[in-house]
Amino acid sequence: MRSRGHRSRAVTALVVAAVLGAAGCDAAGGDTPSAGRTAGHASPTPTPAWDRSPRSIAAVGDSITRGFDACSVLSDCPEVSWATGSDPRVDSLAVRLLGRSGAAERSWNYAVTGARMADLPGQMAQAATRRPELVTVMAGANDACRASTSAMTSVASFRRSFRKAMDTLRRKLPRTQVYVSSVPDLKRLWSQGRGNALGKQIWKLGICPSMLGDADSLTSAATLRRDRVQERVKAYNRVLGEVCAQDRHCRFDGDAVFDYRFGTEQLSHWDWFHPSTDGQARLAEIAYRTVTARDPAP
């Protein structure tokens, strides 16, 4: 009797110890590996903040995203858009991510030629109706391309409009990802295009007068004007990076588009300022690299 009772109490003690031990692991918050994990059961992997394979895309922005002057003079050509175009020479971001049939079914272009940052909230509202998993943003060139430097959008207004655009999207789609392109280097586009006589004639029709006006003039006044436009573009890009950095589902290109050295082959052979089909392909490459990178641009 005593021997059986002793064995019974010993078994009971072992069971209690095992239960308490298991409870102790849970109470410790899982810092100590449990028996299940030791046996090879993997712990759940946190869902990444950035999905490198979104399944639908909406584009917002200005004439560059509409493929303006890439196919014919003073006309949109969305089929060569870097963001959503179907032209195989461009291999747009949508085609690279979704495939050709997927891009046709699940990508939408809400960019408008001539749009400024103040127009972006309205475009974002339209894009949100499609519930895309990724929205691409390229806007700001027209805020600098004004009749004069004094008419350029202020940095403060630019910031307010971009924040409003992001807020507009977030109210409807809190987890949709956003790729933000930097504004291109307008001064480089001027320096590359001003050697073409036809392009300079088209510039006189009103394309970016703050930068392209009096294209051949190298006076101190003309140089100062272009430098002011250049500094404003740099300030816009700082805003884009700063506002985007406040949103865990947003990626800025780290000035990759601004830093890209557009040559004459990458410029429209109609106006020698907007990207050509080849230029659109380079923009698509930059966007794809940014969207699919394991880590965001520095």
C-alpha cells in the first residue's frame, strides 16, 4: 500500500510539474523555445509591410505618365506609359508585375496632362474606386513649369497637396502601397534638348516656359531663372521623400528619376523635353527596381 501510494504521488507530482512548466513557458511570452518549436515547428512569419508583387496598379500624375509627345506631337500616348502602357518596347511597370493580360485587366491610368500636385487628391479619389494594390505617383514638374518663377507652386502648398492626396487614399485604402517617383531634372532636359531647332520651336508654344523660355540665352538673368526652377524641383523632391517616409506602405525612388541622365534618345523627337518611348522604358525600369527591391531606397 505505501509503495503504491508513493508511486501514485510521484506520478501526480510529475504531471503537475509538466503542466506548470508548460504554463511557465506561455507566461514568459514565448522567449524560451517551447517543446513544439524545439521539435521543428516554425514560428509564424510576420506579414511584410511591403509586398513586392502587387496584383493591380493605378497610376496618377501628369503628362509623363500619359506618354505625352512620345508618339505624335502635342498628344497623349498612354500605350507607352511607363506605369501602365501596353507597348512591348516600354515593358511598363504594370506589364512587368502583372503580365500582359493582367496589365490589360488590372491597371488603370488616371494621370492628366498638365496636372499639378493640387490635382492629385482628385486623381487619388478616382484611383481608390478601383481598390488597387499599388498606386504610382509622378507629379510636380508642372508645379515648376510655370509662366515665370514667381508663379511656381510654393513648397508649402506642394506639401499640403501631396499630404491631402495621401490622406484621400488612406481614408479608403489604408494598406494600398504607393510608389512615388521623383520629379525629373528639368534643367538637364533643357540642356539636352536645346540643340534641336524643331524642339525649340515647339517649346515656344508654351512648354515649361520657366525653364525653356529663351532657350539659347545664357545671360545671368536666364541662368538665375533656370537655377531657381532647379532648386524648386529639388525642394519638391525633398517633400515627396519626407511625406512618403511617414507612411509604411509608401516607397520613394530616392531621387532615381531626378538623377537619371536622360540623353537625346530618351527624349521625345517631337518636343525634345518629354520622355520618348525609350525614355518611358527607362522610367519603367526605375519604378520596377524600386517596387521589387527587398529594402526601400535610402
